Amino acid sequence: MINGIKCPLCGGEILERKKSFSCSNWKEEDGGCHFTIWKVNFGATFSEDDIIRLFQGETLRKVNVSKAGNEYLADWTLDPTPDGYGAKYTYVPNPEA
């Protein structure tokens, strides 16, 4: 459990797993909640501290990596959806402007 953080979809506990931060109610018999934030997402790496900050409403600026291997900046925010995605990013077109 991460500092008492609750799943925004079902109220379950958010747990740190090997490859993700996800809801404790993931099993079908527990409700089948699919809320997940992958530890490596589009090349951006998320730590427990990052997850806490997202749940506090912060926007995190991370370096993403495209399929072609190109790096680009993105702003990540908490965005729980019923299909399980827990965060979304917005491309930062020109961070120096």
C-alpha cells in the first residue's frame, strides 16, 4: 500500500507491484478493477514518489521515448479511466519557448 492512497475508480488500495502501481481489487472476485499506472510508460519511469505526487494533483514533466527511439517532453497527469489507464500525458511541443 502506498501512503493510504485509494483507487479513484473503486476505493481499493494502490499497491506497488513488480511492473506497475495498481489497484488491490484487480481480481474478478474483488471487483475486477483495472486501474494501473505502469512503472515504465512510453519510456517515462514512475517511482512511488511520482505516484504520490500525481494523486496530490501535480503534473509531472517526464522524458518520453517514441517507438523510433526519439526523446520528447510530456506532462503527465492522473486520469483514471474504466479501461484501466491511470495516467495520461500531453506532449510538450517546445519547452524552451
